[in-house]
Amino acid sequence: MPFEELASSDIAEEAGVAPRAAGYTIVLPPAWRKIPVRDGTDKAIRGIVDEVFAELPKNIPRDRMTPYRIELGRQLADAARKARRNGGTELYLPVQLQRGTLITASFVVSEGPVDAAEGPADVDPAQVAELLAARSEGGRPVTVDGAIGARTERTAPPDESSGAIHGSRHVDYVLSVPGEASRWLVIAFSALSAGDPDDEFAKLLVELFDAIIATFRWTRG
């Protein structure tokens, strides 16, 4: 699948100390969009809804489209609220409708310390990455644009609180922020399955996410 959209984000500064990595850029597949979940969320959602419905045939009656517009806005707002509750700063997800709903895959970016990195300020990121990778069967250390980190993957049972009836597949990349040993960027992907989180469709979505991460680049301030 060709990648065509470039998304970017800034990493917050701490107490006047500018990190060596000021942010990141990432290339998104067609029909994937970024929603900031701290500021500008509502504006971003309105823009996505307008974009999606501008591409529909003009002969569809407005009264038929209105419920779908409302539902899409609701789904996006719910996803953004969940990402915010989990400490996220950006949410990325596909915005093409299938039977009036979104493809149930997304990833959230957050930034801060990780518990495995607690300790001396000069802790070795490579050691932290090893510890993080060891927590997950199949977890492994990775290097993304020169940053040491870990990739973990797991499946989870249905989340009854959200009404899900199928399990989900999760992949996390935890990357050390260049020049800041105690700061980490977490990129957390999840995809609801159509029945089995080990099915081929779930695995294809994971492959797509890994391909997106391959485009990740740090920006320097």
C-alpha cells in the first residue's frame, strides 16, 4: 500500500530544558488521519467528517447522510477521549467508513517516563529496552531512527465495558527519546478482530502498523 500523508508532532519541553529530539514525523497510509487529543480535537474531528462526506456521491439525500455524520463524529470523539484518558497526545486511525463504521484499528502516541526506566538518571536505555522486551513473549529490542527501544505484541480478551464481543491485538513500540535517558515515546497500536485476534486480517493490520513505524523519524529542535 502506498504511503502518502506526512504527520508530525512536537515533544513537550520540560522546565525550560529543550530535548535533543523536538518531535517526530511519520508517514500515514491513505485514509489514515491524525487527531490531537489535548488541543484542537474538535476542530480535527470536524475536518475529518467533512472530508469523508465530501467524497460521497452528491445524489445521496442529506437526510440519509446526517445519521452517519453524527455517528462518525461520535466514534471519533469517543476514540479521542479514550486516548486522552490513557495519557495520549495524538491518535491515528483510518477514516474510511465501512457500513457506517470505522475500521477498528488505531494507534496512540504518548510521551513520558516508563516504570522500567525508574532509577538513576543515567540509566542505560539499552538495558531498559531489554527489560521491556522480556515482559512479552516474542518481545524484542528495536532501533527506530537511531533510538533504542522495545517492541512487544500481545492479544487481549474482549473489553466488556466497551461492549466488544471479540478479542483484540496490541503492538507497542517504546522508544527512548534521543539525548534524554529518562524520557520515552510510547506508540501503542490496537486492532479489534472479527472473531479471532490471531486471524489473518489482524496480522495484516499489524504488518501495516510495523510498516508505518518504519517511516518514523525524529525531528531536532
